[in-house]
Amino acid sequence: MNRGLQVRDLTLQAGGTQIIKGIGFDVPAGSITGLAGESGSGKTMTGLSICGLHPKGARRGGRIEFEGRDLIGLSEREMNACRGNDIAMIFQDPSASLHPMLRIEEQLTDHFRFHERTTRRAARERAMSVLESLRVPDPASALRKYPHQFSGGQLQRIAIASAMMCGPKILIADEPTTALDVTVQAGILRLLRELCDEVGLAILLVSHDLGVMSAVADTLIVMRHGAIVESGTRLDVITSPKEPYTRSLIDALPAAAAPPVHRRSAPQASTRIELK
Ligand SMILES: Nc1ncnc2c1ncn2[C@@H]1O[C@H](COP(=O)(O)OP(=O)(O)O)[C@@H](O)[C@H]1O
Ligand SMILES: [Mg+2]
């Protein structure tokens, strides 16, 4: 069973600066937890700290609880085993997590084969089914292509596919739609929503854009200067923010992105991603 992730008193110190100042929140399974805040507030560092990918020389404190273990106490080797398998991350620029010179098939299957000790054929079948469930058109031909042959939106789908190969329990998505056109953005957000609803993934969605958050997040955490200033359900935070800082972020939204107050849509039966 996926019990998600619990962050407690997390700090990150680099040089003399405290980048993250003792924050705590939960990332429950089957839910999208939105981490919002203006640029430089510490959102990316929070995601990287959870994955153990914070800058070299920076020091973490506090606890990151996952399946009865504290990730902060893990050795590099143990964290490597966890990352990419139990906890996966995608970024604003999908090409950052994909190698430009390798075909999509290798990118999706190499780590999976190593980790699952399966045949090339079984790994390929898994890749096909993940791509299909993420609605990448013509998965067989997609596997033969290189990253530069895809549009930004398709490439983000492929990066998500790569993240989903080993059936992670936690997905950290750092500004996954920021570089994309608005229409393409909606498709990626819908996909994250489906992963959450259908396979019970625990998603931490990092975005400076409250418009994005108001479209998909279940709960919202607002960060400023490395600290959490406000958190609650999406509806509470967007419609009745307690902090003037949150209010200012909401007021900065374009009118067209005015927060919808609808409940999340029912899961769609068309997407099936099987967690092993
Ligand atoms: N490699 C690094 N080493 C030290 N400090 C960093 C590094 N990268 C970013 N920072 C600092 O950490 C703070 C938070 O940055 P970041 O998490 O990237 O913010 P956000 O994602 O919210 O825009 C900023 O003040 C930034 O200057
Ligand atoms: Mg960032």
C-alpha cells in the first residue's frame, strides 16, 4: 500500500544560508499536493532535497519519512536504489532527464531492465504499455525515435513515461508545464491527475503558477523565503487565503485563469497504468 511521504522540520543549509527553514507537509497517495510560491522561494530545493539531489555541500536536516524509513538517513547507495524506482522526478525541461543521443527505447528500458532483471523484450513491452497509457501516439515508432524528434509536450509525456517505468509511489513534478503552450499544458495536467486517480500515485506538483495549481492540486502549500506561509485545501487557499502574500499571488493571476471551483473530475476509464 502506498502511504505517501511525510516531510517534517526539513531544513537545507548551504554555506551560511538557510535555504529551507524547517518545513513540514504530507504528500498523500492518490492526491496532488501543490507547492506554490514565487521564484526563489525554495520549491525546487524542496523537491531536490526529497530526492537527495540537493546541491553538493548543502546539508539537510529534519525527516523525510517514506515507508517507515527516514530518507535523510539513507546512504547514497540506498538513496540511489530508491530514486527512479519508488520516487521519481520530472522537470520543466523534459530533455534534461533524457539523453539526446539515445533512442527512446533505450532511455525507457535500460534502467528498468537493470532494476527488474528482465529481458529486452519484456522491458520493451512494459515501455509500450506505459507509453500507450500516457497516450503517446504510435508507441512502437516513438520507441525508435530520438528526443529531438518530439515536440515539447510529447517529450514531457515521454519523460513522465520514463519516470513511471518502475512503478514509483511518489512523483515530484517540478514546473512540468511551465515551458509548454497553454493547450499542451492542460493535457499534461490531465495526465498527472489520471496517474493520481488511477494508480494512486502521490504527486508533489511544484509550480510558481497558481493558475496551474487551481486546475489540478487537491491541497496547496504556499512557500516564501524557504518557509511555508499557508497551506490547506485548494479551495480554501484559493478562495479564502489567510495570508496577504497568498492573496497577492492570486491577484496576479490573469482574469482568464480565475480559479475554478469545480470538484475534480471522475477518473476516466481510458487510462490504465498498472503499478506493480
Ligand atoms: N546550487 C545552489 N546552491 C546554493 N543555493 C542555491 C542553489 N540553487 C538555488 N539556490 C538558492 O536557493 C533558494 C531557493 O531556490 P529554488 O528552490 O530554486 O526556488 P524556486 O524553485 O522556488 O524558484 C534561492 O534563494 C536560490 O538562490
Ligand atoms: Mg524552481
